[in-house]
Amino acid sequence: MWRRLSPLALASLLIASPVAARHVHPLGDGGMRFEVTAAGRPLAAVMPSGLSDREVLTVVIEGDGQAHDRRGRPTADPTPHKPVGLDIARAWPGGAAWLGRPCQFVADRACAPADWTSARFSEAAVTQLSAGIDALKARAGADRVVLVGWSGGGVLATLLAARRDDVSGLVTIAAPLDLAAWTRSRGLTPLAGLDPAALPPMPQLPQVHLAGAFDPVVRPQTTRETARRLAGPRGQVEAWRETHQCCWARRADAIAERLARASR
């Protein structure tokens, strides 16, 4: 269950934090919002009550947020107006923690536009998120994690799964798993940093890779080949009748069931 915080309690939490939040997203039906220090920088996180002392913790990684404005220029703040990853975490059966991306929902003086544009999948970004996952594991008392990522969060979840030895399952949702192919298809400048398409296969890891059949941002054909190669014969690689944002949170139960199927 998510624990509701009163406005006063939430304000006190933010004042007590070493870095005040840039934006406070309304948590709806509650939740403990806090910041973790990861690689010396803050990351926003949400943890529902009741997730302590469990062996496996599910962590949902947020998408890219507001990286560019409508004219294609880098924004001053990448905090998403609609954090789809948070919605998925709130809907996840059994509960899930949520981890924001660098510079989202936090005031970090070290932030620069490259953090949410050209270098958003850099070694530094992966290292910071890995440290954030370590902090969430310690807070929950968990030994292992299931990583779930929406959009760009799925790219990072895949990169993290390839280097960590405590990942029990991987789920990507509407994620551009072949960044080179994706940027070409969108007519975008190639990104610096890491690309899941360069990873070796991970058939021993239960995986679910979902694309939206009506997704104009990440078209299924740009990710299907990489997803199948990474997941191997046991993996669940499917295109569902969804768009980029809608309506993945409503399908959380079915997504978790696909992961259970891949784990058999």
C-alpha cells in the first residue's frame, strides 16, 4: 500500500533533504518520496510502504522526461509533466519502488543539458542509477532486484541488467533498445554513450520487451531485433496495442504475468 503524506509532512521531508526538489509531483494515493544520494548526486525516489524485508525488490526507472521543447531545443528542466514510470510503479502488483532519472524532480547544481540530452545514456548516468538502486535495495532490505524501465528508462534498465549480478528479471516498455537505429529513424543527432544494441545476449536472464503497436516515438521495428537477440528463446518480445505513453500502467498485471512466464 502507498502511504499518504500530508502537505506538511511532505514539506518537512523536503526541507530535511540536503537538496530541495525542483518539482513535487502529486503522489495521488500516497507514497514516501525521498532523495537518494547516488555517486555524489541526488536522485528522486518513491517507495510504497510494505516493501521492506523482501528478497526481491522491483524498481521502475522513469523515462527521459522533458528533454526537449517543441522546437527541439534542450529544456532547462527535464522533469516530466506526466511521469509514466511512476504510474507503472504505483500499479505494479505487489508494489514497486520508483527511481527518477538524473536531474528530474531535484535541484542539482551539477546538472547540465547534456545530462538529459546527448549524454543521458552515458557511463556516468548508468553509474549514478546503479548507485541509486543500491540505495533502494538497502532501504528495502532486498537481496535482488527486478528492473522495469519505460522509454529511455528501459534503455538504462537493460544497460544496468548487463552489468549487475543481482538482477532477477528485466522488463522494458516502449524502449528504444537500438539507439543508433532509433535516432536514424527519427532523423535525430546520434547520442553519445552506451547502446543496448552493443550488448551480448543475456538468455539466462528472464526478460520481457514490450513495444507499442501504435507508438509513433519508438516504432516496434526499430527495437524488435535487438530485443530478441538480448532475450533469447525464453524471452517475451511482443507488440501490444498501445501508444508510447498510453496505457501501460493499466497493463501492469499482464506485464508482470509475462515476466513470470519468462522466468519459468
